[in-house]
Amino acid sequence: MKFIHLSDLHFHSFDSDNKGIVRRLEYIRQNPNYSSHNLIITGDIVDDGHERQYVNAYEALQPFLGRVFICPGNHDFGAAGNFFSKERAERFDAMLAKPLQQGGTFTGDSTPVVNILRDVHDTVMLIGLDTNLETDHPFDFACGEVGESQLGFLKTILASPASAGMLKIVFFHHHPFMHKNPFMELKDGRQLMRTLYGRVDMVLFGHKHVADKWENLNGIKYVLAANNTYGNDFAQEIVIAQGQITVTPIPII
Ligand SMILES: [Fe+2]
Ligand SMILES: [Fe+2]
């Protein structure tokens, strides 16, 4: 089973501003080497939640229907990534999550969105979280939070006998251990990492626009940060084969 981790596409309203990301997605779609790859996109799919931006993002992602998995970032839910708007947040579900058949919604509920993928040898559980804090306070909103309720559901999913034996990939937008940054940190990042400790195989996120990779961190085989916005030409390819995970940077242009 193969995946490409993308993040922070930041679709704008005008086509002229989206040329870079559209070209990258087209390259992935038309490259025969990537024809069976699933995409995991860790938020900030649009730049400030405007309707036109969601139309553009959907048009570019629709060809990947059935193999694209998304979660929201702060820019999806509000202007400049700082000002939460319920209307824009609801657009994420109505104009992306539902038509891209995510198997769940993100806005206003605290249930992780779970998808299970199977091939002959492996079963992979994808767990998408909404780390946006639905608050009017701009500092808090850019920071993000998993929230007690969502953490509770996550613990239940990870402890469920039904999930035993599955490889687990958890993905969300905010950087979970970028502490001491009052504008960007995930407020309950420590609680999240404690919950994930030794219980999942991979953790993927974006938000900081800096690609990075940690191995065997916090009892987790791979922790990946992606940057695909504004000219980032590489992405991490994740290959799962008979329980083994390999991660390799690949060109996406
Ligand atoms: Fe971003
Ligand atoms: Fe962000």
C-alpha cells in the first residue's frame, strides 16, 4: 500500500495563484508510478475558506476520489488562518469532506474520521483529527487544540480490539511539539503525544511549512512534517508492505 503525504496546499480564489499546486497534483495524477498511491493531505487545503477556493480545491482533488484523505487546518476555517468562521468551517465539510467521501465530517464534532484500507497483506487504519479550535480569539485559533472529547474518542479507537493488528496512521494539521510559539503551537500537543505513545505506527502533520522526519520518536516508527506550499517540489512517499514501513522523499514535479 502506498501513500504520498501532502500538506498546506493553500488554494486561492484565482487560478493564476494556484498554478504551482495544480501542476504538482497533475504531475502526481499522470505519473504512472503514482497511479495507485493514496494521498494524505494534512490541512490548510485552502487559504482562507472562501467559497471559490473550495471550488478550486475540489476540482483539483476530485480526480483522486477514493484515494485522497484530508483533515482541516486553521486556514480552511478562517480568514488569514487567525479568525474562526463557522460558515467557512462548514464549507470544509460541505465542499470537500463530503464530496471527497471522507466517511465522516470535521466541523463542530469531536469524532476522529476513520478510514480502513486493506490489501492482500496489510490493513491500515487512517485516523484524521480536527485540531482547529473553534474560538473567536485569534491567538487561540491559530494555535489549535485536539480537545478532551476528541482525545477521549481517539483513546477508545486505539484501545479497541477491532483495531489490534492494524497499522495505524494518525494525521492532523498542527505541529504537535512546536512548543513556546504562542501563535502556532498545539495547546494540548503533549496530551496528544502521550495518547499516541507506542500505540500508532505513523503521525503526519503540516502547518509550519517545514518538511521534517523523525524516526522512533515517542514510541512511533515515523513522525513526518510536510511542506508543499509555494514551491516545495518534494513529498514523502510511504510504502507499507507486509507490516514494514519505508519512507522516501520523491519529486512531485
Ligand atoms: Fe499552512
Ligand atoms: Fe496552518
